[in-house]
Amino acid sequence: KIAFRSQVIVGTPKDPTPEIQSVMRGFQTNPYWTVPQSIAGEEYLPILRRDPNALAGSGFKIFANWSTDEALDPNTIDWSSIHPKAFPYRIRQDSGASNALGYIFFPFANKYGIYMHDTASRWLFTEGSRNFSHGCIRLQNPLDFVDKVFNGKSGFSKERVQQVIAAGQQAHYTFPESITLYVTYRTVTANAEGMPTFRDDVYGRDRRVVKAMAKP
């Protein structure tokens, strides 16, 4: 039976959210966002070439590599010499209201590097088709979700988590029981009355399935 329901934002047709099985064990408040190298090279490098200080206003810092925490001055880097496919720097966004992951982050193991998280772009939940991410899953009501998961166990308090978030603190919480996670893609499903409901095939998978089924 359905224990919790929420709208989500998923990947674009270019960066579809994969079908996976994993385990979710907890969450973190006020996360940093470390920009994947592919996104840094394809999307952020052109911005930095135009204005090396363009990202600073949104809380981004640039580091020489993935092991040092000493930030670089973006004005000292020759951005025009960097190839998008070989972006050498680490870009990290500080926690806060503009952070791309929002205030809550749910990690889980998978080979695609995706996860579930809150979002700073909450207005996107009002859109009819909500496929805007690079593959990660953005949850509309993450605090309501964790409140349902804990269900009063372990002394969990949603109000206390809200206080931790408001204070800008990074805290890790472990669920009382691990959650087995299944991410599936279905364009036809049944509603509560058992009637079929149809959704847009935003990733174009139905066509490939029908073609495969037609083979002798």
C-alpha cells in the first residue's frame, strides 16, 4: 500500500533518471554540492570564460583538485585554455538557500552518481512535466518524507531538524531501518480504482520496447 506520496523532478531526456535498485540509509542537512566534472565542463566553463566571478554570488568555490580545500581565485585561472572534456578543477557550492541540493540530501549507492535531494527551484513542481534535472531525483516535501520514515522512532523530531537547517548546521541522520529503493519507469499504471492511467513517454523507451517485442 502507499505510505507516502510526493511529486518529484527527474532527469531530462538528455540526462534521464536511470532505473535502479539501491538502499537508502539516512540523510544530511545543509549539504555542499560538488559539481560533477561533466556539468562543470559543459555548463559552467562557458560562464567562467565570460566572467570568472560569475559563480561567486551563488556560493560557489573553486579548488585545484578533489583533495584540497584551499579555494582558488578564479581570476588567476586562464579559463580559455581549458577543454570542456578535461575540466581539472573542483567546483563546490556552499550550503544555503541557493544550493542546488536544497536543505536535505539523501545519498544512496549507485554507479550513475545520482541521489535524491531537496531543491532551491521549488517553483518547478508547478510544471506539468517535471523532467528538469541531470538525472537526480528532487523531492517536493523531503521533511515530510523523513518524518514518515522515522514514524516517531529514535526520538526523531521534524521541528528539531528544521531548527538545525535554520542554524546552517550540517548534520547526518540514520533511518531506524534502511529503505530498499526502486526507481522504475512506467508510462502505464493503475489508479486506486484499478483503472489504467497513461503518462508521457518522456524518455522514448516504449518505442524501443515495442520494436524489441516485434522481433521474431
